[in-house]
Amino acid sequence: MDEELLMVRVAELSYDESKTQDEIGALLGISRWKVGRLLLQARERGIVRIEIVHPRARRLSLERALVERFDLRDAVVVPAPDEKDLVLERVARAAADMLTALRPAPRTLAVSWGRTLTAVADALPEGWTHRVTVVQANGGVSLNRRAGGAASLAGTIAHRGGGQAILLPSPAILERVETAQAIVSDRTVAAVLAQAAAADTLLFTAGPADAGSAHVENGYLTADDIVELARRGAVGDVLGRYIDADGNVVDPQLDARTVGVDLAQLRAAPRSIFVTAGAAKHDIARTVVSNGLCSIVVTDESTARELLEET
């Protein structure tokens, strides 16, 4: 029997018939060490492919490709579920798992807000870390008085991590530049922003420039504002700052009315974790990872493949 046919037979006996290496060696008249070598070669040549199909299994090859393509520190990619409604849940759980496993554990964690990070907060277990300080990275006082929001999200993460939350008492976007300048000059607000910018870990998401934007939902912008931003080249927002495909702010006036960590501070963060899920965010996700706005990305398989497509 030639080497390749022997390799196939060894693989069949191992994976189809669940025989041990000793049993395979005895049947084929070869040593158990050769059986082990042939099984390894079968995997290396693609004769055998092992797939983990559990919903929480990761797509390691896509993760490696993302890290190499975009010079990231790390990437987490979860399989695409059969039901699209489960994408956010799976990505949020993966982000929660990553936070729990991070070493060194975050001491000061700056967080943005939105539906994605709310799902991450909900997925974090009690005791995911100890004595963490969670700081709001951008304004989030809702103008339409919806329940929950940025403060609730930060509080949940801090409570489950046995720590404290430091809130940013400001809307995300103000109506006047002068008002925004006065607020960020306030000693209390300035101290929170400084602590967020100096955090050892920054956890954030990004939103698309469409009518479903959280800024429209929370009353900061109108649907017409979003249409105008998209006309000017915006693909979405990061920490409330609307940017184009090259990572440039599209409306300096709006940016001056936005309260939160700025893009330069985000790029300089020691560890910045970007969590994104779903096709609606593909454009803004590409902008974030390709313009150095994150060092770690947590996403779904479909988004990962889209990011790796040549443009």
C-alpha cells in the first residue's frame, strides 16, 4: 500500500471507526508512532478536515487572516448562525468571553454605548473580573428619556466586575459648539474624559450612517441629518464621530459638538476592542479596522469575510 493510500486508511480507521492508534497499528502492521505521523500529515494535506460546529466555536483561520491583514493584536470570529437574529447575540457572547479571559485583566475599562455593547454587558457573567473601574468614553444622556442607555450599560459591566462605574454627565452631541466647549471644560466632565482616554482597555462599537442610527433613536440627530452626513461621505460613527471610508471626520462642526474620547485618543489606546455584528455595519467595520482605530476585533464570520475581500 503506497503512503497516501495508507494515510487515507489510517484516517478512516481513526475517524470513521473510532479505533485507537494502537489498534490501527496492529491492523496495518505499522507502529503506533507511524499512525500518529500519518494522521498529522493527513490533516496537513487536507485529506482530513476537522470542524467544530458548536455555536461558540471560533473561525481560527479567519482570525489569523484578520490579524495579518490589518496588523491587529487579536481577532475573534464566530460562525454565521442559520438565523440572522442570532448574529448579535453570538458576537456579544464572544466579546464577553474575551473580556473575561483577557490577561492582564482590565483595571480601567472605557466603554461606548449602543445596542451592541448593551448585549455584551448582558452576556457578561457575575465576577467576570474584580475591582474594575468602568468609565463612559462618550456622552450618552438620552434626549428622549428612554430607559437604560449608556449609564445602565456601564453600571452593569462594573457591577458584574465587582467594581465601580464613572459616568459622563453629558449628551453625546450638543446643539451648539459653545455649549459643548463649556461642558468639556467643566472640571468634572474633563476628569471623566481624561480617565477614559487613559484607560488600559477601551471597548467600543460603531454605528452605520443610516436611519437606524442610535443617534436618531436617542434624539441627537434627525433622519435628514444622517442623509446629509452620508451625502458628505460618512459611512458611520465611532464614539459619535462621523467618519468617511478613510477614517476622516466628515463634519468638523458636528464633531466639535460631540462629547467623548476623540479618534486620536482611540488610536493611542493601549488595548482597543471593537465589537461589530451584521451586514448593515460592514462599511463602518472596514473603516475601523483598516484605519488603525482598533487593536482587537470581535465579529461574525460574514463580516470577517467581507473585511478580507479585496477592495
